[in-house]
Amino acid sequence: VQLQAYGGGLVQAGGSLRLSCAASGRTVSSYNMGWFRQAPGKERELVAAISWRFSWRGGGTYYADSVLGRFTCSRDNAKNTVYLQMNSLKPEDTAVYYCASGDGRNYYPNEDTYDYWGQGSQVTVSS
């Protein structure tokens, strides 16, 4: 299983970025997919996740309070890719962002249930 996150960069506060996570060896629509971040000196945290059961009608996404209303997690089954659209970025969003995959039988907002991790993508938000 390989997960490759990309799309990070430097952006001014209030700007937007979209992270992508291309998966190989695992079908994103059959597994829970999560976006984590780790800022210097802080613990890694789960900021968004999408359940394998996700549908636009039924839902199936999770967001940490710190990003709720600003970040949107989605996926493209045909491309086997998940996305994290980040709007209204703040300096406190600066971190290395990772995508991860976990067994769909587990509760997807539980960050302990993810077992495959990709390389991170740096996001830096300047004030």
C-alpha cells in the first residue's frame, strides 16, 4: 500500500490549498481515509476523515472542531484519490499533513484505527 500526499505549499492567511492523496494497493472507496497533521512541537491530530460508506446524501465525513466549516474532505473513486480542500487558512494550520488509510470496519473518526500512512506534505500559512 502506498499513499502519496501532495499539493502543500506556502499561502497567506485567508488563502486556500487543496491537498491530494493518491493511493495504490488499496481502493479508497473500500477503506476509511483520514487526513492528519503535525505541527512542530505538537502531537499529530486527525483533522478530517471520510468513511468508506460516504455518500453525498448520507454523509460520512468527520472534521475536527478547529477546521470545521473551512476544510472539506472528498474522494474521486475513478482516480483512487482523496482530497482535502482547505479554505480560510490560518497561521495555526501550518503543519505537515499526512493522509492515512484504515479498515472500514472501524470507526473512522478514531485516529487509532489508521494503519497505513503516506509521506507528508508541508503546509505553511503566513500571517
